[in-house]
Amino acid sequence: MSDFQRFACPCTEKLHTDLGEIISDEGADVFPNTCDDDARMTEAIEYPSRLNPKNFRLTLIIVPCTKHPDVKVRYVMCAVNLEQAIATRKESLRKAASDPSELAIHMSSLARFRHLFFLVTSRNEFLVYATSGLDRCLRTLQMDDYHKAMYMAEMGVYHHSSFHHFGAGLESISDMINAIQCLKDAIELLSEDSPTALASYLDRELASLLLCQFRSDPHKDVLENAAIARLRERVDLPMDLRCRSSSLEILTDILMSRFESNQSAIDLDDAIAYHEKVLRLLPDIEMDDDGTIKCTDTKSETTLDALTSYSTFLCTRFGQTGALKSTDLETAMYWAEFVTKRIPKDCSQRTKRRRENCLVNCLMQRYQADGPIEDIYRAYRTTTPHRV
């Protein structure tokens, strides 16, 4: 879950949507038409000043809860003026002061808007306000364990963003440890008869945090955690399409990270197998009778990004196994050329470089295997425009 996505249930949905303009409202079994969250995440990395607190787009993942167990998961995006939202929630806290249960949900909403304001402005005091406010909310007795689990997961988001904001290194590792513990505590709070949608998302989030911890400290053996095994089991259980897709993507990333660490061919094969499952979920991907992935044309950045990863993984496996996986390089080259031919003029430099590097890696692997000198020239021509 990115910083632009947060959990909500029907109890708290209007506390957010009433303060902004609803941009989209989609079921979780339908892929979005655009990679809006991914695009904004890329923009936030490359151009942080472009995030606008007066028109901040927040995606709410609406999940069923104990009071509304029959609702379906939805993704609701709304545009919010964060400063106005904070002021409104401060006022609503005063009005809700006499009702502890109402006070708790208004307090959690205020904490969320303060944390979002911190993300946009990097004003540390708003992270402190958000964390302390949500902590007060968690200490209220007027809340069942299911809703408390949602707030524990939110607290994990705050610790995770603190980890990245203050260096994402060993000096701030306590923030990551706290984030992981929040997710573990949230999962423990869910009973067997709780709505299952939230459990699926929390398992995904915990695995994602463990991967983040591993990347910051590769010497820790966190990717052998039982949470990873549970996510493997979870993806075979019923869940909505978006959660399944993102869970499979995280599993793929975990297995590739583990492969890069220990060079286990089993992890690489498993990563490719999981990624093929991701591809099969995409609406513009088809499959032959023999299981071959096909895509005649697409403008979907989600699909093109997934095919770029697929090409990279196959190229990596060819580099490890050579002739043992002789079709890997041919398939990797096909998809590398496919995605580089479909680079839009307005795409980010990060996306453009990633797709072109994918093609260059395939060309270099083919040159090393078969020796066509033209591959060297083509790789050079592909990378030259980025040279200064």
C-alpha cells in the first residue's frame, strides 16, 4: 500500500469523502484504467514539490467491517484540501467529545490528514501530532478488535514513513521494527469470524514491510519469516482481484530479492511463476493453449510495466542457466522490444530508463551468448541519449 492509499470502512468513509471531491469509485475486482497511484508515487520521488496539499488525491480502500460485513471492497479516490480537512476535523472533535466511540473515529481521521500533510510538506511536527493522536484513539475502550486492527495498520504506515523520512538506514531501523510490530499486532486482533478482506490486505502489507526491512539491512534473514509463507498460502484463497494482483507482485519481489541474495534457482523459478500469474490477471493479456503469454497491443502502463519486469526476469534466468532455458532469451527480447516501442512521450524518465535498460540487458545477453556485433551497436544507440 502506497502512502496515497489508506484503509477505511463504511463507518469512517464519509469522514473523508465529505471533505473532498470524489474522483473515482471502483470495485476491487476491476483494474483501474490508469496507474494513477503509481504515477503519483513516481512523481513524488522525482518531483516532491509537485504534491499539492490543497488538492491532494487520496485513495481509500473501503473494506467490510463487523458493523457492515456484507459490503464489497471498493477503491474510492477523492481530492482533498488537507489544511481545510485538518481544520474541519479539529472542530468535529469538539462536537464529538461527549461520545467516546464518535470521538475515536474523528480522532483517527484527524491523525490521518495530519500524516498526509506531513508527507506533502515534510513538517515533522505533523508526524508527531498524527502519531500521538492515533495512539490516543487506540487507547479508547469504545472500539472492537476489528476496528482497532485497522488503526494499528494505520500506525504502521506512520512508522514506515518515519523510517524513510529520517534516512531509511540502520540509524532509523527502530521505526521499521515498530511498523512491522504494528502489522503483526493488527493481524493478531482479527478473529476467525472477522471479514476476510482486511486479513488479506494486512498479510500483504506485512510481507511488504519485511521486504523493505530486508532491502535496508540485507544481512537480516527476515525473508524466511512465517509471514512470507502465510502470504504464499493466502494468494490461493478467495480475495479481490487488486489484492491478489498486488500480493503476487510482492511475492515476486520477495523471491527476486532472495534470489539476488542467495542465488537460489528455485527462488528465481518461483518468482517467474508468480509473475506469470500476475500477467494472467491483466485484462489485455491473453494465453495460448500451451500457456504462452500473449499481448497484441496495449496502452496500459500497468501491463507494460509488468511485461518489462517479465522480460527482465527471463533475461536474468537465461544469464543463470544459458541453454538450459533456451527460450527465455528469445521471449525476454520479444517483450523488451514490445515495451520500448510503446514508451509514451510524456512518461517519466524513470519509466523510460527502466524499459530501455531492459532492452539493453537483453541485447548484451544475446551478444555474450551468440556474438552478433550489431547488438553492441544497438545497445549503445539505446543508452546514448541519456549520456551527458
